[in-house]
Amino acid sequence: MAISSFLESQPQAQYALRMLGLGRPVRRQFDFNTVYNEYLGRLGQMQQPGQAIPDLKFEDFLNEYPFMQQYQALSPQQRGFYPGSMVGRSARFLNY
């Protein structure tokens, strides 16, 4: 089985591969189920009654998905940054 056919049959693998290109803080904000449900919703919006299923591959959807724009739109607290704090993020989670 060629890697391309494997990736086409395994959306989780495509997602994991795409996530490798993003930084760890960005990856932490997105999960597969949410992104995949958005993909299915997009397919549903594109579907016209009586027409064939739209030809939008998950890989193409991931390539145009605005990961960075959505991440940058989050507040610093949602991204895990607490301005003015003397304690690092990992240490805060140990104390709460």
C-alpha cells in the first residue's frame, strides 16, 4: 500500500501529519474530532440535493484550514499565557 493511499484512508494519520508542521502550543488547541467534524460540515454545506457528493478531500481541507489564524484569535489566557505571572505554565498546573 502506497503512503498516499494509506493517508487517504486514514484521516487521523493525515491530521497527525499536518499537526507536525505546527508548533506545540498551536497543536494543543486543536483536536482531531473538532477539525474532522468541521470537514464533514463543509461537505454537507457543499452538497446539493440530487447531486454527487462533493470532491473535497480531507487533505485539501487541512491544507486550507486556518490553524494559525484561529490560534492567534484566542486570548492569551486561552493560549495558556498569563501575563505578569512569575510562575511558568507547567508549574501552575502542578499547584492547582
